[in-house]
Amino acid sequence: MSRVSTPRLRARSGVAGVVGAATLAGLALAGCGSSGSGASTSGTSATKSGVHIVKLTITDDGCTPNPLSVTSGPATIEITNTGSGAVTEAEVMQGDKILGEAEDVAPGLTGVFSLTLQPGTYTVNCPGGSGSGKGKLVVSGSTVTTQVAEGATDAVTSYRAFLEDQTNRLVETTAPFVAAVQAGDVAKAKTLYAAARPYYEAIEPVAESFGDLDPLIDARAGDPLPAGAKWGGFHRIEKALFQDNTTAGMAPVAAELLTNVKTLREKVANVKLEPAQIANGAVDLLNEVSTSKITGEEERYSHVDLVDFRANVDGAEAAYQSLRPMLTARQAALAAELAARFAAVDKALGAYKSGPGQYDYVSYTKLTSADTRKLSAVVDALAEPLSQVSKAVVQ
Amino acid sequence: MSDSPTLSRRAVLGGIGVAAVASAGGFAVGQRTADASSDSSKGEAQLAAAAIVPFHGEHQAGIATPVQDRLLFGAFDLMTDDRQALVSLLRTWTSSAEALTQGKPVGTDDTTPEAPPDDTGEATGLSPARLTLTFGFGPTIFTIGGRDRFGLADRRPAALVDLPAFAGDDLDPGRSGGDLAVQVCADDPQVAFHALRNLTRQAKGTAVLRWSEMGFGRTSTTTSGSSATPRNLQGFKDGTNNLRGDDTADMAKFVWAGAGDGSDWMAGGSYMVTRRIRMFLETWDRSTLSDQEGTIGRQKLSGAPLGATAEHDTVDLAARDAKGALVVPADAHIRLASHSTNDGIRILRRGYSFTDGVNPVTGQLDGGLFFIAYQRDPRTGFIPLQRRLAEHDALNEYIQHTGSAVFACPPGVRPGGWIGEGLF
């Protein structure tokens, strides 16, 4: 099956649908331009509900038609693979930045992705073919202005900077961990394991939007896996280190983990974000705390659950901080309440610090049920009003 | 007769305060009910037909109200010492209770796609089910560890005493106490659950549920004329001689706190004691019928006092058999609990059976009686009664008190007011 790989935060609570509508409807559309039909037998352009439908065909050479021409505005690229399988991917790039892509479009299948095109010249890349693989996309017409809510752009910019920072740190901390595993140094790997975890946990809802990447990186024993995949990622290595006390057989698993976190870093740079999604991602992070950190399920071998807990809350707080100017302008009382509730969580969690570092926390095994109940209460107290933020920022 | 309109008429005579509601301009019957009339002339019969127990009144509903089929009791701990946060919670709970008891959802917005709905939704389409929400304040709202949390210490009623330890108690702190209590009663357990769930959600950040207990099979008759006395899990009729909610004189004498009792803000309120009483059902079930009947002092099937023939026959505690032995044994439960042997003390019992599944240690059934009693003053009500029972009652061989709490339930709320307003 083809898979739409245009990054999209997962559809939660109907938000994705609304955001999608806003993205499309909010755009000023230029008239249908059209080009293409004479230039190629396989490329056509039409509009549907004001969105340009651009048909692109993958062949063993690369993709046609080339060049593609279209008028500025929202566009949906529909890809059909008529080749033998040498090429299965198509992406639209501006310089070296991927604006949208469809991967794993096997022969006979179709793929689709959407993006908003501004006037200019772009590269259409269908790598792996016998030709150069690269074509041109020429967008004519006037600049499209999108109606975004006051403060939304700043919120997205701010949160994206956080995502990029966290994924950089994720790669930087995973690399030495992977090296220690590959070197067979169990003690060192154990130490480095906890150091790498926060930067994934802080951005997990975004990582989850990339389909298979999350289970490949973060699946726990028994979690569903992508078709054909074996259990790997952080928790597979965690089990080897902390339960089996060995690195045996883990070198290839570790190598794959590093590849996957690097892929995540690349994808994050292009993820589409909307304020409501950022807000609901923050709620998702606290839900993670409620269901798998407070219970000690997430880190069942290493018991570094409080590290993840701290990171989940940090991720939620970064989202909140990005949205805070928007929220303060709309619902100052809610913004103030959230600040107090974040402070209450920080205070409660602070009681379990084991050192000066941001992520120095005691083992989950030190917690009593009275401790977990108290932590759970402050997280619930924060998550409930946090769930009202998405509504505030879309209004 | 147990038809609802009849009960409701009695409820009005009992002073529950439908009049207060009607004078507020009537109210929209909930969207869950078929009858959507908001005619202020609607009488209690129509309300009863719509399964609505008025929330507003001189006294809180859920005390004198004819007992419903189901209970969900919730005790909360406050997470804050901020008096304003507590007041805000009580105001929110008041408006939610007004809506819920009429079969309406809580909040105002269940349709914005980007936000979670205000109401959780599981009661949509169900009858109001005679839902009542009865609120109480625990001793710890006034002082905790000697500290005056909310500046209310000098408002604590003398009658709201910490219950003393009773012989045989095996109290679990996790099933005892609490700063705030909500007794939720309804004829539909889902309606009751929905109510407590939504109050719990609205309390996030201010109060957290400390413990809760679900009850079924109401164990006490609370209204005269009800067709049959319900049975408890020991299989005996329970509440035959209970004080009746529609006995205005006895309610005023034994249940409602008076204006001259020492705490003005409690006038028209009542003190609630709850006890989670585990029954050792397995040992009870292997006791002979005569042992069971002697323990209680009644015949199991008919409910008649030993030595009598019908349930409501007068209990003759002095009667002796041919050998000179007491017909109702000296340690029989009904003898020790009878008001005639307790200086005339009476309390209004409103308990329910409960089960919490399997006892993790023994694998035996974990069930029994969730005892609830309302009284004007626990110092002359539950405490002396229980002291006597705890020391002498033959029933103690088959039961154990595992949870305990006491709450001051303020008077009813007038339209526009809020729960406990007089305290603040």
C-alpha cells in the first residue's frame, strides 16, 4: 500500500480535520492554471474545491511530466507508479528542503500529498531512476496569503525551534549510547541510555505522526510493530542491558536505532504544525505520563520512568510556552491557571530529584503508591485545563 | 403504594421544598426527559413522573428523599489551601448539581470539535432517575493537623466531632475520612456514575477523589407506606423500624440540625456518618438459621421479631420463653440497636449493600453494608449507639467496620445560592 508520508500530526479529537479545512479554505486561490496537459500524456491539472490536482507519474526513469507547471495555491499531488519498482518515491523540494513527499509508492499503486505552492521554481525529485531523477516544477501566479490566527505563526516557529533542538539532542545523545552498545560496554551503555531518553519523550506526539518511526524507535515489548519489523529500538536494548545484562545481538539493533532517530530529525524540519495540534500534542504528552510513566510501564527494565515523566512535562510546557502569547491574548485566566498548574507539577516532581541535572531523578522503584497517587493528581490537574487550550487558540 | 407521584406528594409534605423551586419560576425539564415542559405550574406529580427530585429546598435532597435504588459515594481531598478555589469549586458543583438532577448535561459546550466536550456524555438519553447529590464537609476542612486551612476553624460545629475508635474497628485510611463528601443516589447506576465522574473532573486541581463506594439494593426503608422492606446481604429485612423521612416531627427532632444547636450555618442541615461494614459472608452462610435469627433478633423470612408473627409487630424485648430465656437474646442486634434501649435515640439510616469484588488476601467475597446515617448530632446519635453495638452486638462475629467518615451536610440551597454558602 502506498502511504501518504506528508508529515501530519495524528488525527486526534477531530483536530486534524479542522486544521486541514483551515489550511485549505484559508487560502486565497488563484484561478486554475493549467499547463501540463499539452506537455505530457500523463500529467494533467485540474481543480477540485479550489485545490489544484497535479498528476505525476513515476516511471523507471524518474517521473513525468517534466517540467510541471501549475498556478500558485493549495495543491494535491497525486502520484501513480507505472514503472517496475526502481523508483517508489516522489518529493517536491525547495533547495534541499522537502516540502512534501510520498514514499513507498509501489508499482501499480498511487500516493498523494498536499502542499501550498507559492510562485517560484521547485525541484521534483523521484530518486533511484535511470534518469537524473530530478525535474522542475514551475509555479506561476501571485503570492498566496494564508489567513492565520494572530500569533499562530510565532507559536509554530517557536515550537518548531524546540522540535529541532530536541531532535538534534536526540541524535547527539543516541550516537554515544549506540557506540557503547556496539562496543559491548554494558555499564557505559546503561548510563548513556537514560541520557538519550528525554529528547525522544519530549516530542513523542510529533514523532508518532510519522507512522512507523515511533514503533521502530520506542515500541515496548508486545506493542504492535510495522509489518515485517522485529522488535527493536530503545526498549529492546533496554531489556538487553537492564534485564539480561548484555549487549549480545544488540549492535545491529543499535545501528538501526541511530538511523531512525536521524530520520526523525530530518522529518521534523518539515512537519506541518498548527496551534491546535501543538496544544493537543501537549495533552497527549501528559496522557503519556498518566498511562505509562506513573505506572512504571514505559521503562520497566531500567526504571528511569521519572526521566521520561520530566521530559513529557518539558515537552508539554514547551508547547504551552509557544502558545502562551496567543492564549494570554484570548484567555488570560486559563494561561495563568496553566502556569500555576505547571508549577505544581514541577514542585511535586522536584521532590524526586537525585542530582543537579535536568534529568537526574530517582528510580521508579523508590516510589510508593502514595507518591504515584500524588503525582497523578497534579498531572490530572494540569491536563484538564490544558485540554481547553486547543479550543482557545482556534477561536 | 409506592407510585412516584404519591411519594413525591409526601416529600412535599415532608418539607423537601418543591415550593422553593416552583417559586423560582419552574425549570426546564432536562433534555434527557421526554417531557420538556418548563411550565412553572407543574406540580410535584409531574416532576415525579419525570423522575426529577428538586435540587433546591430547605434541606438538601437525598436525606429525607425516598431512597433510590443505587448509590455512588465519593469522598474528596482538597489539594489546595486557597479558600477562593474551594468556594469556586462549590459554586461549580452547585450549578452542575442543578443541571444533573434535571437530567441535563454539565457545562455549556459539547460541540466544539477542537475541544473535549464539557459533559462526558454517558447519561445522554437516560432518565434523570431521581438523582440526588448530597454534599458534606469533613472535619479536616476546618483544621488539619491543628492548622486552620481556610480560616474556617472557628466555624466548625461542635457536633462535627472526630469519631472515636470503636471496639473491633479495622479502619483503612484509604476508605475513611475526606474533606468533602458527595452522596450520589439514583435509580440508575449509570446516572449516578455520570454525576460523580463529572464532579470529579470539574474538581481537578482543587480536589481529588480519595475513595468511593458503589452501592446497590438499598438496605433501609426511609419512607412510610413503602411496599416492602429491602433485605441486606445477610438476607434479612433491614430498616423495619427505621426513622421515616416523611415523619416531619421525628425528622425535626432527630435529623435536622436546629438554629439553636450552636452553628447557625448548619440549621436545616444534618450530620452524616458513613461506615463501610464488611460482612464475613462465607461464615454467615454456614451459620444455622437459628443462629442467624438469634444474632439479628428477627425471623429471616418474614422479618417478624422473634416471638412475633409479622414484620411490623411490636418488638417485645422483655418476652421470655418457657425456660425463662429471653426470646430476643440479650446480644441480638435489634435489641441493642432499638431506640427503646437507647434512651430513645433515633437516626435516619440510608445505607446500601456494596461489593468490591474479591478480598485479595483471603479470596473471599468482599462485600457488606455501606452504612449511612443522618442525625442532628453524632454525639447523641451514632456514637453512643455504635459504642454499645461494638461492645455487645452478636453480629460482630460476622462483620467488621473497615471504613469510617463523618460529614456536616449544610442545609439546602435556594435558587441562586450555592452549597455551603452559609459557612463562608
